[in-house]
Amino acid sequence: MGTVFSFDVRGGEPAAVRAALDAAVAGLHRADEVFSTYRDGSEISRLARGELTVDACAPEVAEVLELAAEAERVSDGWFSARYRGRLDPTGIVKGWAVERAARRIAAADGASGVSGVSVNGGGDVQLLGRPGTERPWRVGVSDPLRPGGLAAVVSAAGAAELAVATSGSAERGAHVVDPRTGLSAVTDLLSVTVVAPGLTWADCWATAAFAMGSREGLRWLESLPGVEGLLITAGDEVRCTGGLAAWLG
């Protein structure tokens, strides 16, 4: 998927944890093989060319496309699984794959002693449980205007599961597309960070809100239950949803 993944698993029997990690890594490689738009032979590439039907693909393809359709509906079209007219569910696959990997580890055979799982895929993080009895998981949010600096720190205190996803132009340039035009999104934002229970949706909502711009993006994020957001504009203005403060620390 063109990025680095890291795992942090606390507790559990070492051999069982190693087996769960191996299975999770294999699942990520499998997701890349199935969904990569850079592989001509991937199922998603063959589906886009009309060489396969959805029913002939791995079951994960139908699952991801159904989730993408729901994301498009909820975002009123600001999230799309198409890129310039071609099928491309890239915007949902990474978050979905990372969340699935974290949940697989937590639910693996012999993992009953695992107290916490953190899976980080290119800066988007799925957190489950806790790293210790006295402290929660904490995730730093990069400041797009100050390389190496943090705009905020998200704490998962009090949450059994939490995800943090960021979409923006600071590291990858103008890669977010406006689905209405097929061109790079014209936005006053540099980054949008979304906090939600699961990374599948957090990743989608961050992308959609970024394309919307700060005013509409903030209004829309406020309307989503269980979702909070941190938006940073090119003018160094920080805008937050009303409940975000509860997750900072």
C-alpha cells in the first residue's frame, strides 16, 4: 500500500502474539494484492477493466465496495470509490485493512491475555484496549505548518477502541480529489484529523471533510455521531468539533 505499518501489542503469550502478528501481516499483504491499483493483475484492477465481476472476486472486494458506497451516501458524494472515472477504492482500503488487522490480533486464538493493540498504517492508527493498567494509548497529530511539531495529542483514555486518521496535503501534496470535478480538491485546509471508534470510517471521513473545506467540513463532522475532528487551515487557523477536547491529553 506504499506506506509503513507498525504494530504494538501489549500482554499475551509471546508465541500466540507472534502467530497473530504473522497472520495480521499476511492479511495486509493479501489486501495489497487484491486492491492495489498499481498491480495490473490485482482483482480490483481486473474488475475496473471489466475482466471480472464482483461475484468472481474475493469476498473482501464486495465488502469494501459496500462500505465505500455507504461512505459516499453519508458524505453526500464527497467520498468516492472512483478516481477520474475509474474504480479506485484506495481511500477506504488502508483504514479498513489496518482496523481489520488490529481486530484480528485482539481476537486471535491464545490472545486472551492481550491488554492492548495499536496498529499504525502510515500515520493512521487503530487502538484497542490499553497499553497498561494506569495509562491509555496516546497519538500525536502532526502540525502541517511546523515539520516535526505536534498540533495535538489524542488520548484514548476511557475508550475500549479508538481510531485517529489524518488527511492532508503536507506530506503527499494535493492528492485528494474533488469527486464532483475529478480534479484536485480546492480547499483552504492543510489537514483534517478525525477521531472515531473505527479506522475504516475515520479514514473516509477525514478525506471527505478535507475535500469539503473548513466550513462545510467542520459542519458535517459535527453532524456525525461519535466522530470528532481537528481541522487546520493554510492560514494557521485551528477549528475543532465541539467534543474533541474530551479526547485531548
